[in-house]
Amino acid sequence: MKTWRKNVQNALDKLSVLVLTAVLLWSVLVLMGEAQATSLCREEAAFIVSLQGIVELRRANEVQWQQAGMDTILCAGDSIRVRTNSRAALRLRNDGMLRLDQKTSLTFPPAQTEPGKSLLDLFEGAIHIITRTPKPFKVRTPFVNASVDGTEFYVGLEQDTAKVVVYEGKVTASNELGSVALSDHEAAIATRDQAPRKEIIVRPAD
């Protein structure tokens, strides 16, 4: 009986050591993860505040995409993409809110010092931005660029067409062929090899 009790006690002691080791290892990994997240960016571009479905990110100078999660920090130079039937919302470094529709991909370019610095490059899909920042920025697409001055607006990109819609504020839609100034309830469309053209958003009477 004494031998059996001794064996049980030895087993419990070994189990306790294993559990303690596992806890310590987990704690170290968590601390390392937090330290890595803290030192990950020279400059933060945004962080994820909500997501639905499959949202992936690719770090600057990396080729592999990885699953993104809540509160994931995106750095200057990182890319994010939203898969089919998925959505994401990001808080920007200028405190603006960026909503990404399904099948959207964009990159936060490295920080620039000029006043008209680009905030993001949109490659496909659609985004909705609400910002009240006093600092102007740009949204670039292959066919039209949107220079923003504190506003709520939408940018959509489909094959050979880009569209900018202003709900509130001022946006200049431009490319190498021309530009148009937009204000509340105005839109601009640009296609490949054509200057942007203005459109008025028709609202039904109340």
C-alpha cells in the first residue's frame, strides 16, 4: 500500500511539474507575442475593429498571407484582403473609420512626409471611409486618385472602372488626364485612359 501511495505521489508531482512548465511556457509566449506586436510597426496604419468571414493580411516584405483577427495591427507597407462573403472594419491612424466590402484588397503604403501623402492604395473591391481629420490624404486606384479633405466617401473599383462618391465633405478625383472637384452628394467615374467625369447623385424627394 505504501509503495502504491508513493508511486501515485510521484506521478502527481511529475504532473504538477509538467503543468507548471506548460503555464510558464505559455506565459513566455504571450509576453513575446505582446512584445512583438508592440515593436512590429515603426508606424501603425490601422487596426481591425470588426470582421466577418475570411480576412487576411500580408506583412511588408513578406509573400505569405495570414489570417487576421480582431485588434490585429496593420503597419505601413502591409496589405489586407477580404474574401467573398466577408467584411472588415478598420480604425485608421487618423482616427477615421474604414469599411471594406467583400472581394476588396488594399495596401497601406509606407509613410510619407508630404502634406498630400497617400493613406492607402486600393487594388480591387470597394471601401467606405468616414474621417474628420484636418490632414489631407489620398486614396489611389489604378484609374483615379481621391484627394480627401475631411469627409465621408466611397471608392469602388471594378475591372476598368473606378468610382468615387462623396456623401459629405470635399474630394478631388484625379488621374494623369484630368481632375474634378466633388462635394456633398456628387460622384466621379473614371475608366482606363479617360479623365474622371462628374455625376450628380439623384436622391428621391422626401
